[in-house]
Amino acid sequence: MLSNRAQERLREPHPPITEEDLIRKELLLDPMDDDDDIEWPYNPYEVEALNEASESPEELLALITIQGS
């Protein structure tokens, strides 16, 4: 069971976050050399990929494949 204090915390609304509030990871982390020889597949959901004007939501959805039964 949750204590009364924990229940009160759950009811507090989270303040809205705008894009101006976010900090890009490139500003916080130093780049690392990709020297592990692992081939990573293209990720269409990377923030940089979503900012490109050439990819519409329909084009992004077309990249999704479902395999298996």
C-alpha cells in the first residue's frame, strides 16, 4: 500500500515541458569514436531524422516492419 504522502505526490500534475526546455545530448556529452565494429541499423526515430522535412509521418510508418506470427 502507498502511504498518504506517496499518494499525494502521485496526484501532483507534472509541469508542461516545451522544446525550449530540452537540452540536446550533443551539448552535454562528448562524442565517442565508433570503434566497436558493430553495424547498427538505421533508426528512423532519431531526433535528427524526425527533424528532416523530407520524411513525412507516412514515410516513417512505411519503415516499420512486423515479422513473425
